[in-house]
Amino acid sequence: MDDFASESDSDYASYWRDWFISSRGNEYFCEIDEDYLTDRFNLTGLNTEVQYYQYALDLVTDVFDLDCDDEMRETIEKSARHLYGLVHARYIVTTRGLAKMLEKYKKGDFGKCPRVMCHSHPLLPMGLSDVPSTKPVKLYCARCEDIYNPKSSRHAAIDGAYFGTSFHNIIFQVYPALIPAKSAERYVPRVYGFKLHHAAALVRWQNTQRDDMRRRLRKMDVESGFKDGDGEGEGDEDDEVEDDEELGPDDFDAAEVGAIAQATAGTVA
């Protein structure tokens, strides 16, 4: 029984990277070349960011031989996963790493864009921060140039720093032929098959701007010149005041001052 257990532990240590890549939830990661992992230059600065750095590196590079209890082994295992992720962010912007991620991108391993007008265009993982434990990984669509949350909760828990904020842009700089044509299709709102008239939206925006201007002028005790029938009633004006801050001439820009003057002059005339 003891021989079987020791043999299983040995196999586990010998194939740690294979186990990590094949584990559920780690589909976004590519396998880092051993030559890259054993070059200390590529690991510069990581010894201060990873607990039990040397043990974690030994585990990742398949030379771990420390006899420790389960709790210690679990801690080192966690550090090894974190170390692999940090090295992964550096590796995928190298020539070899970009080629591996390109193959996964072409196979759609990172998922497809949920936007209907993108017609299931493949996505790329990206981070919103290069600082670990800050933001989880997101997915970038090069067609609509927007980002999305992963569907799986396992993927959503991955640290975005393991991919970095630059990889998804660098890959299209290195492989410009991959840049997709931007989607010119946009959803058009309709009511019973008829398009909504743009004038209706414009009128709503104009009414909102006018009402906001009236409230601001009222706070300054300036006669706006607007008729009661043009918008809200005078009785409702006091209820819509959002705050009691006093406004001065500096609170209006040149365009607003011109609009106020034009509106007041037109009404008085």
C-alpha cells in the first residue's frame, strides 16, 4: 500500500504541468516550455511574490522531492499554481507563447462572442490589471472590440494578471491577418416592424436638457423666460430640485450661456 502511494506521488510530481493544463477550469492556459521555466532570467522578481517560491518552482519543473505533510503540500501546491500563472503572463507574449495561444484561439478554446451580430467570433482571455488578485480574467472580442465575462464560474475565478493587459493586443500586432473586419451590423429597435423615429429620441433629449436648465436657472433666481406650457408646471419645480447648492456664472460653460441668452431673448421678443 505504501509502495503504491509513493509511486502515485512520484507520477503526480513528474507530470505536474500536464495535470495542471488538463484540469477543469484551466483550459485558458497553454503549456509553458521547460526551457523557459528553467531560465532564471524569465523568473526575475517572482521570488518576492510567491510564498515558498523555490519549492513551488521545483514542483512546477518536476524536481520536487520534499517530504512534507498534507497541509504543507497543499500550501506549496497553491503557490505553484500562482507561480505558473505569473510566468504564464510573461510566456504568452513571447514568440513561442503567442503561437500556442494562437492555436487555442483558432480552435475556440476561449469561447465565442455572445453578441449576436459578431456571429460567434472567437474570444481571447485578457486581464484588466497586471497586479495579481485585483481583477478576474475577461474575454475580448476583436470584432466588436468589447469585453465579456466567462460563462463558467471556474474560468471567472481565474486571476486576470495571469494573462495581462497587453497579450490580446500584441497577438494582433504579430499576426495582423487575424484582425477581423469590424461588424457594421447594429440592432435597430422596432415597434411592430417599424423603426423608431430618430426625432422622438431627439425631442426627449431636448426636453431633458431644457428641464435641467430650468432647474439650474431657478436656483440662481434667474428668469428663464420659459412658458409654463413648455414643460413641467411651476408647482412641481420645487419638488424636482435635487440639491440646495448655489450656482454661479462659473457653473455654466460658454455653450450653455449662449443657449440661455438665445432662449431668453427669443421668448421676450
